[in-house]
Amino acid sequence: MLLEMSHLNKIYPGNKVAVDDFNLNIDKGEFICFIGTSGSGKTTTMRMINRMLNQTSGTIKINGKDISKMDPVKLRRQIGYVIQNIGLLPHMTIRENITLVPKLLNWSEEKRNKKAEEMIKLVELPVDYLDRYPSELSGGQQQRIGVVRALAADQDVILMDEPFGALDPITREALQDLVKDLQERLGKTFIFVTHDMDEALNLATRIVVMSHGKQVQVDTPENILKNPKNEFVENLIGQERLIHAKPSITTVGQVAINPVSITEDHGIEEALTTMHDKRVDTLLVTDADHKLKGVVDIEQVNDNYKSGKTIGDIMDHKVFYVKKTSLIRDTVDRILKRGFRNVPVISEDGTLVGIVTRATLVDVVYDALWGEEEGEDRDNAAKDSKDDTGELQGEGDVGA
């Protein structure tokens, strides 16, 4: 075991508990992400690993050695460390920054220069950048140097404290890919603190979810998504990620159910009969080729009952719809967050193929949260809902 953390506690003056009975074993080559809300103890836990902070109680062992019995300066030279504000020394060249720890470890100048060239090539920057100063590089380039500086002395453990938090999204994503690639190629053990769940899911082999100094859940990204331990973890993951975690259901067309519709040439009396028979107060309206044209509700039918008009004359042409190829997570945003109870689903040529309801999406969310443990009962309930398509459709507006 590379790193063993047993019954760690960190208590500040005034009996403020920052970390409460933390336990974690980490194997060589793992990518561990600590995530949690502000004040959850994730950074405090990580900083105890290199003795930037000393634990109040408990033990941390690296390669079987208790770090509390090691010289903290020598310990830190064995552990790479990358922080959010990069920490490159402005008065030193990039070469000097990269080889700072190797120099402290008494590497020869030739060996240091060779390592500097190797490192800068790893992050795909020109070798002549080695003789530039940090101020001559962009923020993203500086952060790349910060990453490889932590790798330059061949340390087994690399700590990263929200290293990309201040970067723009495009640069951040590129650096995430770089770090993951370097970690896998070099076989290093990374411990990474973040508040960004997407970042943790993308990078980690295991995620440690923390709250109020305690471990809430420790698991693989896949299991965290499919089996969040409690409501706190669910909220941290977010509804859209939970739904997206169910790969078998990705598009609206896969969950659309049969709509209740009428063609625009029908009379108002026929529309009222259909509403009564199907127990709905709203009908989708199509043309003779089943292309979606509009929507009509019970109030429009009532107001025009004796007018002799057709449904096409009184329908609302403004209809909010989604295509059957639309992603579920995009439709969830529109329906669950914007108040739509149901939305018509059309094919690429505008043909009405179904509706997707709030109830249907709740079933998908349920599966994403709780899996198939109660599958049979839920399937029966879903069937009842789908048999009662009209009632679901009539629950709310389909118009935009």
C-alpha cells in the first residue's frame, strides 16, 4: 500500500472540527479526487499528507513509514504539489522552476537540464521556453509548467489543490486531459482536490465525497453516479449527470409515448368527443400527413363550440416541441426546470411521433438514482401511466 490514512482528525482551537475520523488506503497509480462543499475538509485532509498541516490524531503512512516521524522538509521533497495560483517563482527561468526540487536533491546540472527538456516536451511546449520567465508565458502555459514541475523529481505522490480553478473552461479542459494522460503514462499517484464534479468524474479512479470533515462516500465515478449514497451526494452530482449516467436511455425518442392527437380538418364536436373519450383537456393537432401543426385546449373548444369552425381554424400554432434525437438531459432541462408538463416529440421531417412527459422523465431519474431493485413494481406503474397517456398529456401546457 502506497499511502495509508487511519483515523485522521484535525481539530482547531475552539474545538472546531475540520476533519473527523478520516480513513483511506491508496494504491500506487490511483487518481483520487476529494470533492465537497466549502469547509468540507478536503483541502485540510490533503495538506496533512505533506505536513503542511499536522493532524491532531491518527496516522498517515507512505510506503509503510509514519510521516509524523519524518523530517517535514525531506517529506515535501518526496511529494509533488500543485496549487491553484501555480506558484512559479517569477525571478527564475522556466528551466530553474522545473528543476527546483531536483537541485535541492543535489542532481547534477546535466541531469537537471535533461529532465527539464523531457518535462517541457511532455506538455508540448517548445524547448526554448525553458529560458523564458513565467511572465512571458500565458496562464495556461504557466499551469502546464506547474504540473510538470511537480513531476520533475520523480515523486510517487502528486498533490493538486484545485489547480485549474482560476482558468477559463477551454484551458481547464485541455489541462485536465493533459494531467490524466501524464498520470496514466507515468504511473504516478495523484490526489486532487476539486469542487467541480465534472472534473472529478473525468479524472478520478476513485472519488472521495466529503461533508463537514467526514467521508460521505468513497467509490469509483461510475458507482458514485449509479449509486449515490444519500441526498447530499445526489445534490452534489446534479440531476442531469444522474440521468446521463444511464447510457441505455439517451434520446427523447427512446422514452416517448403515444400522443393523443386530431387532424386539423376535424370539427370542434369531434375534438370534444376525443377529449372526453381520452380524458384529456388538450389535443395535439396534425395535418393529414401527421405533421405537427398546433395544439388546441378545452377552453378554445368551448369558446368556439357553435362557430362551425374546424380545429385548424382555432388551434394555437405556437407549440413547443423536441426532436426524437434530442438528448434526454437537454429535454429534462426544458421540462423539469422550465415548467413544461409534457412536450410533443417529432421526427426530422416534422411528423408527430409521441410525447415525452414529466412522469416519464421522473421514471428515468428514478432508475438513475435507485437502479433496478424495484424494477417490476416500477415497470407496472410506468405501464399504468403510459396506458393513461391522455391524462398525462392533459396535465399542462404543450404550447410555448
